[in-house]
Amino acid sequence: MLALLTAGVALAVASGGAQDSPIPGSRFVCTALPPEAASSGCPLPAMPMQGGTLSPEEELRAAVLQLRETVVQQKETLGAQREAIRELTGKLARCEGLAGGKARGSGGTGKDTMGDLPRDPGHVVEQLSRSLQTLKDRLESLELQLRTNASNAGLPSDFREVLQRRLGELERQLLRKVAELEDEKSLLHNETSAHRQKTESTLNALLQRVTELERGNSAFKSPDAFKVSLPLRTNYLYGKIKKTLPELYAFTICLWLRSSASPGIGTPFSYAVPGQANEIVLIEWGNNPIELLINDKVAQLPLFVSDGKWHHICITWTTRDGMWEAFQDGEKLGTGENLAPWHPIKPGGVLILGQEQDTVGGRFDATQAFVGELSQFNIWDRVLRAQEIINIANCSTNMPGNIIPWVDNNVDVFGGASKWPVETCEERLLDL
């Protein structure tokens, strides 16, 4: 930038001793100065004096030079401030583009965007609100600065009004965007709440259905005309007998079962007491034959029931010499002795259908779970005669157990196991 400075030429002394008179034809010289010198406010060179004061013409020239310098400085300041306004306007346009993109992404395509939301849907909105608030604060600061500069520079009032209107418009746009983002935040919160309520409603419906299955179906033709279904090999589907056993010196356990699981049907029933998880267990595990465990002692039984048909199974045992018998469909297929001889069955344990217990009532192993259906699980405190077992198997006699009878209100089911009406004898005839 060039600054016009006035330099006086050498004054000649007038003839006749008039030393204070300027030489006729005095002139001014324009000298180029660096920008830093022009903006540093360096004083003007001394003007020719007329009797110790400036002439009116010289005072006017000095005022014009000062005004030009002030105008140049104000132009630089206004240029910087216009650049700041352009930067803020660009940021506002990017904010508008971001808000428009979000609206387009969530509008009218029929696509469910709930899966695209962040874990906290309000986080993005709050972050944008903070950015807009920062821009608003910077605009307010710029407005104050411009007002101050305009006042100090003596700018025209119409220019200040235009500037104030522009800043006011920007402020209103910012406030409008903040309000829109707040509305969108509230909308996202409502959508998230609705999605959560829908999920909770679905889960409650499933829970109610499971509860109904656990309670069973009370509309059976008779209290014993039902079966327990255990369709999956898991460690959480099972039935539980509400009653427990007294101390026993002999027993007969009979039940109907149907399974085609492979390898091994699993554990149709188990009885555990404190200190002995394998007090009474019937299990077919892996490729092993069916085994009867009493007090953790093992006898292998010659039973074959994994063909997907209904079979009637009866097992007898007495503490005298540990004698045992195994019946399938009314026919005695095996007998033995020395299975936990002279050991009485301990009372107060837990009877579980479909799972092998590692602790009393728990710690089930899915690989040992029974897969199939069970019915008519009865226990007597004596060894039944062979003819009694035949009559039960061919359905000519209805003989509930005197210790554990098969009745609906004595059996609970858990984990998705269910009760269904069944006539085992009728279905057995269909299998035949």
C-alpha cells in the first residue's frame, strides 16, 4: 500500500531578509513507504510553517492524509471480518446439508432404520447442538466487535444496519436449526422407546406362553392321561416330580417312553439325595447300553427302546442281595444281583424327568438329557409280580404307584418342556 506523505522542499530566503517566507513555487513529493510503516501510525513530517502555524491548505491536506490512512486500516479490518462471516456461513451450510442428509436417510423409503441408529440416538443430536451453540457464540462476539469497530470508524449508519440485519438473520437460522435438531432428538427418543416397548411386549408374550406350558394343560380326560414332551437335547428342559421318596428297601419303577434319539436316548429319570447324586438313575449315554445306577453302582440292562415307538419299561430292585429285574412291554428280558446290596434308598431327594443330576436338583449335562416323550411314571415300595407288570403293560389294569403316582398336579415342567394329552395304550396299539 502506498501512503501519500507531504515533504517540504528547501525554502529560499527571500531577498531583503524575509527569511520566514516560502519560496514561490514550492512543491510536494510522493514517497513510497512499506506497508508496516503505513500502518504503524508513524507521524507525518513537519509541514512548512507560516508564522509558527499551518496554513488552511496544509491543514486540509494533513486531514485528508489521516482520513485516507484510517480508511485503509478499516478496509483491512472489514476484509478480515467478511472472511470470518464467509467461513461461518460455509459452516452453517454444511450443518444444513448434514441435517438434510439425515432427513433424506430417514424419509419415505419404507426402510426400517432402527438398526442403523447408534447405541445412544441423542448423542449425535447433542453434538450438533453444541457445535451450533459454538457458532452462535462466535457470531455474537463478531457482531459486538463489528459494532464497536463501526462505531469507532465512523461508518455510515446504513452499513451498520445491513450488517446487523445479516447477523440477525444468521442467528435466527442457527436458532431454527437448533430447534429442528431438538425436535429430531425427541423423535428419535420416542422411536427408541416404542421399539423397546414392542420388544418387551414380545418377550412378555413368550414368557406367558412358556408359563402356560409349564403349568400344563388341565383339560386332560383323566388326571393321568398326559405325557411330558422333551423335544430337544438341552440342559434346561426337564420335568420334576413334586413328591419325594421315603426310605426304601425295595421298589418297582414303571413308565412309558418313546424316543429315537441317537446315540443314546439319554436319562429318562434320576433321583438324587444330599451326598449322592446317583441314588437311582436310568440312563443310556452314547453307545453304551441302558444302565441302572443305584448308590452309584451300575447294572447293564438288556433293553432296546430307541426305535421311535412307545415302550413300557419296568425295573424292580430289592436291597436283599441287590436283586434286580428288567421288563420291556411286559416281558422280562433280564435279571441280576449284587447291585448295591443291603443299601436302603435314602429319603428326601429330588426326582427329575429327562435329566441326570450332578447335584441335587441341578447341574444338568445336555449330552445326558433325554429326548422324547414320557408318561405313566409310577413307583411302588415293593417288587411287583410279573403278572402285575404284564397287566399294566397291556393296559388291562390301571395300577397307580403307591409311593409316586402319575397325576397332573404332581408333575411340573420347566425350560420349554410341555404336557400334552395322551392315551399311551391307544398310541401303543397304533405303534404295533
